[in-house]
Amino acid sequence: MLAELGISIPTPIQAATLPDSLAGRDVLGRGRTGSGKTYAFLLPLVARLTGAPRRRQPKRPRALILAPTRELVSQIDAALAPLAAATGLTSRTVFGGVGQNPQVAALRNGVDIVIACPGRLEDLIGQGYVSLDSVEITILDEADHMADLGFLPSVRRLMDLTPRAGQRMLFSATLDNAVGVLVKRYLNAPKTHEADSAQSPVAEMSHHVLHVSPQSHLPVLVDLAAAPGRTVIFTRTKHRAKNIAKQLNAKGVPTVELHGNLSQNARVRTMDAFHSGAAGTLVATDIAARGIHVDDIGLVIHADPPTEHKAYLHRSGRTARAGNAGTVVTLMTDDQVRDVRDLTRKAGVNPTTTKVALGHPLLQELAPGERSYAGGFVSVVDEAAGGRPVRGGGRGGGRGSSPRGGAPRGSVSSRSATSSGSGGGRSGGQPRTGSASRTGGPVSAGGAPRTGAPTRSGGPSRAGGGGSRSTGSAAAFSAGTRAGSARGGRAR
């Protein structure tokens, strides 16, 4: 089965932990984000449940996986999907931001595996819809992040409800005092394994600090984001994420945003657009610093340097995954010099620092390829219109495949608009009657890009409302999902 999924060579954390986890021992795995932890715990989980099959019981799952964010929960479920389908297991994601009725219905029918954020799971337990007294194996993923987000009291209450005799595994990039409390309280003589520590960034990741003036900050950011390939830009605040995404779209760079102010359906649409390539740039707060698995992110930009080194490492870990190379760029102004120096020193990296402005040759070196300003991204669902679909859409042109590891920007049912607001062709390729072609991406009467213009390619979008499943092959062994094939669009 694994060979059919293209899984053949384990990553270091998988090779280290699997002998103990498959033997039923408690495991403490410490590994850098992107090191392949997802399959390190999914494989033994599936092996345990299928090795001693039991009839499903209403409200009583046999396995529990706790994770800190909805996105990570969905992506774990997507990585599990082909394994579960091959073995007849069933799973259910449980998190807030969506209606609980589908979750309750699934739990009543009985599922083998629950993958949950702590808050919603506690709610459902309190309402009597689920019990953890039959859980045989419990997994805590990104335990240090759950500690950072203040989930530990909830995690402890949930762990107290699971049978003490069950197998338990905890995976974390770092092991601080808060996580250490969980290890001592809930793991029985755990076997500890460490690979690709967060303090040891991979050699394939190059780090650069670009010293810019306040006036050059946005132009430099736009130039880097307009290069081919996928880019993730991190900001400190939700307001900054929203503002920068708006500015990039206004400049013609298709961009989506991800932060805590978005509804679950909006988060799903954001990740669908980024997975498919319809929007090649994602602007996010630290909500995306952990657990967002998208293949071929070639560039991570810290538009706002984070306040502490762990956040820097986790943000940067969105690139250089599964053995691929990646580039990390931190934009630094005069008043941030000391903070950035301290930040990188504590993170254990030695970045190359360069004073740049728009037009500096280093920008082309860091993000190779022709810049494209095909038009800003507009979702087919108009939030202001109460979630009603917007007719038409599609872009006539866009970025091609990336020389720095980014996947081609794909197509999705969406609209693009240039900074002047002119419309584009529909996703089917046929321009709307009377619509103007966008700057940098004109289309012919047949909707095809003009000769020499960059084109977009990619897979179809998933259902945007978050209520459907899309299936596909498993990801690379270390990543856990493949862009465009995940079931992460399931709103539950």
C-alpha cells in the first residue's frame, strides 16, 4: 500500500520512532517542522487499530489525535485518508468555527479516529456526544505550539479522560517546561527520539536579511512576491496581514490572507486557492507558522520580524521541506537592526545581510524569474454579499513554473482584478463580453494568453464552501499532503 502511495524511504524522525511506536511503546518525538512527523505517528496508529479490529461504538472512538489549529487537523486527516481507505478505518475532524451537527452525527454513528482541536472536543464531551474511555492510542502533535496557545489546561483535562493503559505519543519541535509537564504526567517510560531539531535548520535553507528603508519596504516585498513560485509572507498582526494582502492584490500579485479574523469557510477558500496555485502568495500571521503543509514553497518572507526565535524557525520551516531547498528573507528597517540580530543569533542562523532597494540585483537572485502582475485574486464567494457565489472569473495569464522550487500557479474558479479594477477572462478561458484585459496578462478573443505571455497551470479547485471532500494520492512521505489533493477543505 505504501509503495502505491509513493512512500518508500522514511525520514530521520520516522526511522527513529517507528520501531518503538509500532511495538506499542510511548514515544516522545522531537523534530523540526516538516521533518515527517505526521506519518511517524499515523503509521503506528493505523497498524495498532487494524491489528486488533473492533466493532465501532457510537460516541467512543478508539484513537485520538490532538492538534492546535484547524488547518493542521484537516491536513492530518488528509494524510490519513489513503491509509484509512485502504484499511477500512474511519475518521472525523472536530474543531470550532463551523457547525457542530455534522461532527455530532458522525460521532453518534461511530468512528475509529477523532482528530481534534482541544476546545471543540471539550465542548462535545460536555454535551455528552463523545467519550474518550475507549481510546487505545492518543497522539499530541505540535505540543509546544499548544502550550504557546494556552491549550495545555484543556489538553490535560482531555488526557485525564483517556485510559491510562493506552499508548501515547507526543511530538514537538521543542521541549520546554510546559511540554515537559505533559511528558512526565502522561507518558509511561517514553522512548525519546530527536531528529532535525528546530535548533538545527537544514542546510538547504538559505537565510537573508534585507535592510530596507520604510519607503522601500513595500516595493521590495511586491517585487519578491511577483516572482514565479509559491511565497508565504508573515506579519505580526491580523491587520497587517489584511493590509499587505490588499496592497499586493492592488499591484496585480494574486494574494490570499490567513489570520484569526477569518471564518472557517474563508480559511478553507484561502488554502484551496493557495494549494491550487490560483493565488501564489499567502500573507499570514503566525497561525500559519505551524502545520501548514503546501508543497514547493520556495520563499518565506518575514515582512515583520517575529518577536522570538521559535516563531522565526517555525515560520521559516514552511520552506525547505521534504529535502527541497528554500529561501528565507527577513525585511529589516533601521529601528529593527538590534532585534533582528538577537533573533537570528538565538535561532542559530547566520543570515547574509544586505542593504537593498527596488532594482537591487540580489532580489532577482533570491527570487529568480520574470515578474508577473497578472491581477489581484478575488474569491468566487463574495463575503460582503453574504456568501453568494460571484459569477464569472478566472485569469488569462499568470506566473509559470518556478526556477526556485515553486510549483506552477494553477487555475481555480476565481476572478482577478488589476489595480485599475479591470476584469479578466473567465476560468473557462473565454473572456466576458465587454470585459477589459488586465495589464500584463492580455487575452486573445479565444481566451488564450498572447504568445510569449506566462501561463498558469494546475489542478482544479476544491469545493469552496468547506463542506466537501476531495481525494487524491498521498503526499511525499515527509510532508503528509500533496497540494491540491488534501481533504483539508472539509469544514466539520
